[in-house]
Amino acid sequence: MVTQIQPLQPLQPQQRAQPASGDTPVWHGRTDVGERGDTRRLFNIVREIDVQAEAPGVGVPVLLGFACDAGVRRNQGRVGAAEGPQAIRRALANLPAHDMTCLYDAGDVTCDGDDLEAAQQALADAVRRQLDAGAQPVVLGGGHEVAWGTWQGLRAHLDAQGDRSPVLILNLDAHFDLRTARPGTSGTPFDQIALACESAGLPFDYACLGVSRLSNTASLFERARGLKVTYVEDTEMQDRHLDVRLAQIDALIADVSHVYLTIDLDVLPAPVMPGVSAPAAYGVPLSVVEAIVTHVRHSGKLLVADLAEYNPRFDAQGTAARVAARLAYRLL
């Protein structure tokens, strides 16, 4: 069974809320009593919404969680990503609000057991509702099977408007995730999207940046070439390549009307991001990933984004949670 976790209680400044799980506080942080100026942190401004019935407003950032391990388990990976959304929220909570006046949290879609397809559909419905209301959803995974749910929600939103204009799927990832075996896993979402686009007569505009040659078989490279995927290997995604990569992204964005940005955190080097199913031996520097995220966010074409694969079970010091929160913050 798939359930929608109850969203967090609305906060007033300097209050704390209990998480959807009801175990330990999620949205809490430091209160700088007596300090001058704006001392608000994200836990001060977060608000509950009922994702089934309420719309926060146009342009408002909304967090959605996808608490799911089924896709990683099916893909023979290390489970624990289902705990990622709550851990990222805890890391976000104490960050300064700066110019942000309100942040909405719509709670988590959870996957019970192996009921992955129903969970992805529930996520798609939640993403569509927020997009229909003009909000800007940022989805916290969960394994990268989150992408099939996010995409279905985006596509349903565009279809309802009769919008068949091109959408760039920009994936920062060490893996193509173009596996063709079924049922779906954390390794199949972009192949599922490719087939859905083909069936609907839509272009499949997919760019995967950060691909590791040592983490993808020859058959996956062949599948990518067959689908005319734009890809850049991790060796060409270092700091010295940033200007070239940003220009390349600008060219890709110029040819589309909308962008879906998806970030598999295993694109980062293992010392920076140990808390994933498949840590990267080489990886793309955080400075490059963050610059790309910020650049895409400022393009004006980003409709929805997600973060995938964070696994708190392999993050003993909480370093990876802070990195994931930093990237989520840039998206918000």
C-alpha cells in the first residue's frame, strides 16, 4: 500500500515541529535570541500544506519527499534511501532563510514494500497538483526511481495544458539509468521516459552529465547513443571545464521550452558524498555541480527538480546530508 504521510505542522517563529514519522524533531534549529537583524532560519518559515487540497501560490517553493527503497532494492543496491527525505529536511532546517519568506513542506509519498509503481504514480499526482497551482516542486528522494514519478507528474501537467513543446531532461549522474530490464528499478527511469516519449510522439531530449565510464557497461553506452543522448563523462566535468559545460547547457536550454533537473547525488566524489548506494571513485566536484544547479535555476525554464539516492545509513558524520541540503537550498 502507498500512503501519503501527514505533512508537518505549521510553524510560528521559534517553534519546533514533529516530523511526519513522529519520532524525533525535523524542523528545528538555533534561535539567535538578542541578535540584531534577520536571524530567521528555514525552520522558522516552513509551513504545512495539504498536498491533496491546498495550493501555496505561484512561484512558491514546495518540498515533496519520496521515501522509497524499492527501486534500489530491485537494482541490487544498498537500501536506506527511503530515510533520505527526512534526513535532508533536518539538514535544511537550520540553514538561514535570507530572502526566502516562506517554505512549504507537503510531506512524503512512501512506498510500502515493493509497491513501487503505485508509489511513483502517487508522486506523479502530487507533482502535477503543485505544478498546476504554479508552485515550484523540489522532490527529495529516495532512489533514482523518483525520476519516473517526477516525470509523469510533469508530463501530466503539460498534457493538461496541451503543451507539447520540448522538455530538456538534465541529469547530473554517474549512471545513464537507461537499463531496459523490467520491472522498473532505480536504473531504468530514463529508459521508461524514452519509451513514453516515443509512444506519445514526443522528443526525448535527455542530457546526462557526469557519466562514469567505469560505472556503465558498453551496452548502456550503446543504448545512450541509440537514443541520441547528450552525455559528458566525469573526466570532462572538472572545475577547469566549467565554462565549457555552462555554455553547453545554455545551448541545450535554448532549444527547449522547459527543463526538468534531476540530480543523482552519486555524481559527486565519494569523500564528499559517501551516503549513496554507489559512491563515486572519481566524480564531479561539488563546486561544478552547484554552479550548474544555480545556472539552471536562473534560466527561467526550470519547472521541477529532484535529488536522488541520498542514504543516511552510510553517512555517519552527516556530511553528505549537509551537501544534499546545500543543493536543495540552491534549488529553493
